[in-house]
Amino acid sequence: MLVALVCSTAAHAWDTVALAPVQDNTLYEIPEGADELSNGAGDFLFTGRAGLDAGFRLRRALLRFDLSAIPAGATIRHVELVLHQSNAAPGSPPAAMGLYRALQEWGEGDSEGIGAEGQGNLATPGDATWYHRLYPDVAWDTVGGSYAVAASSSVTVAQALGPYTWPCTAALVGDLQAWLDAPASHFGWVLAGGEEGGYSAHRFNSREHFTPAERPVLRVQYQPPGTVLADGFEDPPDCIE
């Protein structure tokens, strides 16, 4: 008698990928009725509250990543985001910057901020702005961006320039798993923080930045569908809260 054996893959039980954004942008707070601003094609993203020259208004960043390298049916094990801070408002105190799951689709047009980009430029069709998620016709449900109440991950950003890592959490893994299982729900994250006082703005490099090594990167470890631990001694790289 022949017995058919069905074996799961017993190779390394997880894979690692580094994912790049497919969209990023900055929301610039403006008075109602003023010309709307954006920075879809700019080199930088901004968060926090600007200084006197910009009326102490808020900035929030948006990021959405390409998940196509992760196979459908995979189990997400570990996620972390790395952004490179390239400037900070002089004297700004350390601030907790949170990644909040975006709740609506938003856009990236071809607007590009003037000069250092801190005050953006006039929005172009398809841009995300403070009032519109798809300028000029589709408004956010909530002015300033529609996003989850609780941050999925956060990190304290200080004056020091260079890379900052938003660490893995169960919520961050949950966001990615939900987007992988239901791609139509994948709207990325809003990055917000440092909104309590003026002169607290922080600048991070965007996906268009001229130094590729300093662009945003989402590092993901996942278990492909049908895989098992190779020998029972390998522990999957789950988040440690």
C-alpha cells in the first residue's frame, strides 16, 4: 500500500523584508479658507508644531508602504519602522511621536515645498491636505487627518539627528496583518506628536529624499504560509512588549 505524505516546509520558518513607502506626504495646518498646502513630491516629512513664522501651526506626516513582497496568507511576526531625522526646531524638547493607523484613503500629488519645505507649497490634485484627503474634492472625515485614537507604536524624538526606530508592538503587527489579509483597508499611518507647544517641529526624510540610504524603511519578519519551525528549537521573532 502506498501512503501519500503531505509535508509542510521545514526550512527557515520566517523571512525578512525591508519595505519602501509607496506614498508619503505632510499635512500642514492652515486657517479655514486659506490656500491648502501639501508636499507630495518633497524630500521631507514634518511633524509637530511650527514656530512663529508659521503661526505655531501643526504638521502631521503620512506614510503608506508597499506590502507586495509579503505573500498572501503569511503571518506577520515582527515589524519596526526606521525614519531619518534631518532637522529639528532649535530648542525643541524631546517629544513622543506616535504612529497612528490611518482610517481613510489619502493621496500624494506632485506638490513640492519651497526652500526647506517646512511651510509646504500649494496643493495639487490628489494631494492630502489638512482639510482634504484627496485635494480638492474629497474631505477627511476629521480635519487634520482621520486616524485611530491610540498609537500603534511611538518613540521619543529629541534634537539628535539620524535614524529613529519605532519599535515592534502587538498593535503594529496587528496593523500589518490586517492590511495583508484585507488590502483594501491599507491606508498606512499618520505620524503625529510634539503638538503641545510651539517650536516643536521635527523633519524626517521622505521616500523622495536624495540619499536613498536615509529614506523611510519598514522592516518586517513574517512566517510564510505552510511553514513550520525547522527543528523545534527555533523561536519565531515575535514582538516583546
